Amino acid sequence: MKNHVQPVFIDPTTDEGFKRLFGDKINLINFLNIIFRGRKTIVDLTYRDTERIGATEEIGKVIFDLVVQISTGEEIIIEMQTSRQTNLKQRMLYYASKVISDTAPKGNRKAWGYAIPEVYTIVLMDGFHMPGGDYKTYFHDTCLCNRDSGQIFYEGLGFIYLEIINFVKSEAEVEDELDKVFYMLKNMSTLKTLPRIMKSAVFQRFFQLASYAKLTKEERTMYDISLKRKWDAEAVRMYQQEQQEQLEGKLQGLEKQLGGLEKQLKEAKQASKKAVVIAKAQGEHKKAIETALKFKKMGLPIADIAKGTGLTIDEIEKLK
């Protein structure tokens, strides 16, 4: 475990840090309004139960970190992910679909008219990359759209991924409120003071709640446990990455060796073909000499022997 030096601010990408910062209603409203970039203006929200029961025994329980309903009726799923998950995109699609299906009445579907709520899934990804991503894009705002024209087909089902690992801007390079959110999420736990770019009331509130000194003894204990879990998960991830890199290195070495063997095999085949051609030519030449010698002993003209065997007159004259 890392040496635990008391921080000034807690890490928002730990379970306890996430819940403390985004469990605050005003913080969450401010965060969502920044994330939606003007598409929505949220003035109020209600936290929903964070546990939804699956429809069958096989599905089991579906757990969300936060599920909120905003004043206009939309439901928003917010999850903090600190480790790679199998089928991340499919899992988020399932969660969103589960929220939608849970709103359907048991009967009288005609009267209901499929008046489903808008559902948005927001995932904070820390320490791993988006499957199939380009390792450069850090904000993914996805909706249903026309594949050819890009025109939005349906606005009410959205997936927003904050790929924190890809955000590499310094404080001086931060451009807008969205960048400030990323800078805060990635650097808060290592900062000693509130950054100059975050003097607004919105970010001051985040940092006030994130003050480690203001945590109660019980809250510090819970946070420290949460932080250790994150460190343990990071150690496992780094070990797996190291093993993966070693495996890839070995595979590259084997591919290089295989390439060398293939080259040697190709050269050997070419040498073999050349040897066959040379041996065949030598055999034909020997046979021609034997034939020419017989014809010479029979007294045939040398010019005729040369014409018949392909040997030169000089070669034939030397035969004895």
C-alpha cells in the first residue's frame, strides 16, 4: 500500500469521494448542467433508490452509484468506474433499457402510448480507456443518430463517457467549464490549494466538500478504506497491464523469430531449386559428353557431333 500522506482534498474518483461530492444536490445540478453543455438546464432533481432489482433470477440485481430524476421527468444514471469492465457499452445500454422498461405499466399499454422517459447514462471512467477508443478523445457524448447524415434520430437516450485518463491538459491549457470538470476530477487529490481557474462559486463548493480536514473521524475511515480499494484495484490493473505488455513483447519476439525462420526457409527453397537446376544441367552436360565421345569414336564429323549434342567444337576435340 502507498504511504498515506494526509491530503488537502479527497479523491473524487474513489467510491466515497464520488458519493460525497455528487451526493450533494447543488454540486450534482451544477455538474450536470456543465456536462449537458446547454442542451438542458436542470434546476432541481430527486435522488432515486440506487438499487434496482432484475426482472429474473438470472439477471439479479443492477446496481447504480446514483440514479436521479430531474424536474422535467428525465432519469439520469451516473456511475463511477475505476476498472475495466467486460462489455462496458453493452452493460450501460442494458442499465438504461432497464430504467425504461421499469416505467412500463403492467397493462393498458395502448392508453400509456409508450410515453417513456428520457434516460441518460453518465460514466466517469478513471484509469482505463474506452473500448475501441482513440486514446485522445476524453469526452464522449453519444446518442441515436442517422449513420449517414449524422442527424439525431432520437434525443431521449444518451450516453456520456468522461474518459479521465485521456485528459492531459495543464491548468494553463484549460479552455472551458467542461475542461475544468476534467481537471478537477483528475487532479483534485494532489492539489494543495484551490486552482486559480476554479474561483467560481460552482467549483468552490466542490472543493469545500472535498476538504479532507473537514471529514469526521468516521468519514475519514470510510474514505481511507475506499482509497485503499482504489489503490489495490490500480495495482491489479498495473500488474495485468505489465503482464499484457510482457506477453505482447514475447509475441512480437516470436513473430520476429518466425519472420527470420520464414526468410531462411525461403532462401533454403531458392537454394534448393538452384541446386536442382545446376545438378540437372551438370547431368545433361555429362550425358552430352558421353554421347559425343561415342560419336567421335564412330568417326562422325565433329561439326555434326557439336550440332547434335550442343557441345562446342573445342570441347569435342579435347575428348579422348
